[in-house]
Amino acid sequence: MSEPKSNKFNALNQRFRGFYPVVIDVETAGFNAQTDALLEIAAATFKMDEDGWLLHDNIMHFHIQPFQGAILNPKALAFNGIDPNNPLRGAVSEHDALHAIFGMVYKGIQDNYCNKAILVAHNANFDHNFIMAAVERTGLKQNPFHTFATFDTASLSGLVLGQTVLAKACKAAGVNFDDTMAHSALYDTEQTAILFCEIVNRWKRLGGWPICFFENNITLKVSK
């Protein structure tokens, strides 16, 4: 399948050097990705409209069964309010959750002519570490995400909005944030996706994209 001809600067695969951005948020039973349980995960994908504005697209969410031998830190559970033993959670295995999410991500990569996914998250190193540890535990052979590169919305928000806390960054960007819903993987993923769109689109509105090149002190803006 060949890539359709269009203004390449309005294409998702051109905006991030062939990377397909995917928001991930995890809720866990601690800070150690190797030993502490992964309890909840959500993922959100993106698309570009014909004018090159970034929009959030699909979302997927799972409650996760703690892996065998996982540590459940009581302080972490009190913080996120998750009861791992609640049968109403409808929890699935790490393998099944990641397999479903990766399927959605691979489809997005193909549909948007991208090369690989890049994880977008607030304090992205935390979420990335838990995803990579879960991939290793489950033995999944294919992982769509870059092994170390991420887009961290905490850093981006600090630069663009002067805020690094997710709730404060959303409010500074004009994005609604319900503090009572915080630390739900689904809600935090939804709001992070909206925030990421606002940051990317604000840069475009301010003239930062498409890129300007400079020759002999003359600004040459790339156009259609």
C-alpha cells in the first residue's frame, strides 16, 4: 500500500519523523517496574486532519491482574484507590491487555504510514519502564514502541505552560481537569492526549510548524 500524495507537512508520519505518538498511562502498586504490580493501563492514539491539526483518536483501557509474585505496596494502593482483589474490576492478564493495545497501535502505524510508535506520557519514564518490564515478563515478541525515546508532557508543559503537574498544566492550557478523577488511567490518558494535542497545535498556531529555515539571514518557510 503506497502513501497517498498530499501536503506532507499535514501528515502525521511527517510531523514526528515517522513516529506514531501514543499516550500511555499506568496505575501501579509501587515505583519499581520489575517487582511492583501493574494494575491499570490505558492508551490513546492520534490522527491529523487535512489541515495538519493533531486530534486524539482511539482509546483502550484495561484493569490488570497482578503478575505472580508482584509486590502490592499498601501506600501505593491507598494513593490510587485500587483494590486489586475487587472482582468488579474485570481485570485481565498483562499479556492480554498489551496484546490488544499493541494491535491497536500497529494498525495506527500502518494506517498513518509511520515506522514505529513513540510513547507519550506525563513523566514518561515511569510509564515507559512499566510497559517495557511487562513486555519482558509476558514474552511478547513484537513491541511497537521505541525502546527508549519518549515524549514527556511534563517537560513539554513546563516549557510551554510553566507547569509540570498534569492537573495544573491542563488548566493552564484551558483543558478541563476534574481532580476527583485523577489517578484513573483512563481519565489521565484522555486528559494527557488532549493536552498533547493543545501543545502540538499551539506550536503550529504560533508559526513553529512547518519548520523555518534560514539562509543568508532570510527566513525561508517551508510551504506546500
